[in-house]
Amino acid sequence: GSWLISSLSASMVEFQIDHQDRNRQLRVLAQYLKDNDIPKRLSQELQRQAADRLSKPERLSKDDVTVLPLLSKDLQRRLHREICGPRILRHPLFRLAQNIDPLFIDS
């Protein structure tokens, strides 16, 4: 019971802090645009795009996941192949190499 309340409370505080930080960043941008006499139309477009980008969650990079180096080299290679393989195979040359040698991506 108390764990649930504590967890919910912590999540709410984290959400509130994130929301306050987002609003602070948008206020700073608005002030910067005003200080530099940016035309209203452009200013609105810039602020709209900034608000949109701030509302999208950031994708994590592998550097953000500190446990990855703890995995075996084999599992790290398999994970890398799953993440990068589809992107690599979009290129016709790599697709051809994969068709010739199905283990191409594995090497």
C-alpha cells in the first residue's frame, strides 16, 4: 500500500519537474525571440516547433544504457545486428551482399 503511494507520489513529482523545465525552456525562447525583435509570425512558428519537439520523448542511445557492456560479446553483437541490420539493408549494395552471403550482416 505505502509503496504504491510512494511510487505514485515520486512519479507525480518527476512529471511536475519535467513540466516546469519544459515551460522554463519555452519562456526563455520567447524572451530571446522578443529581445531580438523576431517578427511575430516567425516567433510563433519557432515556439510551436520547440514545444512540439520538447513534448516528444527522447530516444535513448546505447551510451545511455549502462548495463550493455555487462552483456556477453555474443549478445551485444546480436543486439547490434537487430538494431542496425534493417537500416544497413536499405542500401542496395548491402542488400545485394546479404543476398549473396546470408551471413554478411553477421560478420
